[in-house]
Amino acid sequence: MNCEFLKRTYPFNKKKQNIKESIAYGVIIWAILYFLQPFGFASYQGNKLLASALFGIVTFCCHAIYMWTFLKFIYTRVTPWRIWHNGCSIFCLIVIIAVGNFLLVAYLYQVPFSFDLFFTFFYWTLIIGILITALSTGIQYNIALKERMEELLRNTTEEQKD
């Protein structure tokens, strides 16, 4: 298997972590759960608005804590940031959110801890996490492409020939 792709430098800048990104992910999770009601959430008999909001809050908290602690620490020590680094960091974030979701359900519904329940929540978090990551990466790519195009347009034709 050729892993050269994963060893390439990550094409986007390491961005400064801000709270807006964490809030956006929390709101997206709330909206997915409340409006689409996947994974049997439609059969939930309690207050669906509150339950979906709690999952959004868990996502917000896990993302914010992860970005401001672990990822900030890793960013300062790993240079250059490569594609495989980013993939591993996203996977770790998904695991942390899955643990948060698992603990929330175990607390709210007073269900015993079990590996089956954890892996169920890990699976569901992975499915939604992959979709959100793909969307986020696409948006990030378009922003980087737009910035690069604006930079090229500012250059003179002589500078572009070089």
C-alpha cells in the first residue's frame, strides 16, 4: 500500500482555535438529531428538544476542550502538520465525543456501562462525524482556494511567471 499521500503536508494552515467552530458543531448535532431524528431517536418518548440539545452541548464541550488543550499542545510540537496527523486528530476527536455521548446516555437513562453500548455510540458518532468532517473540509478547502486565488490576482503578471 502506498502511503505517500498520507505523508504529504496538510494543505491548509493551522488555524487559531475559536469558540465559533465548537458552537457550530454543537448546533449541527442538535439540528441533525432534532430535525432528522436518526438512529431510533424518533422513538424517544421524552423531550426531544432537550435531549438533542444535550447531545449538542456534549459535542460543543468535547470539541472545545479537545481543540484548546490536546490539539493546541500537539500543534506546537508537530511540524510539519501532515495529512495523517490531521486524520488521527479527527479520529481522536470522534472517540472523545463518542465517550461523552455514551456517558450522557448512561447518566440520563440509568443504563449500565457496557462495551456494546459504547461501540454503538462510537459507530453513530463516527457516521455523523465523517459527514460533518467531509463538509467542514470542503468548506475549509474552498476558503483556502479563494484566499490563494485572491493572492494570485494581487500579484503582477511578472510575479506569476516566476
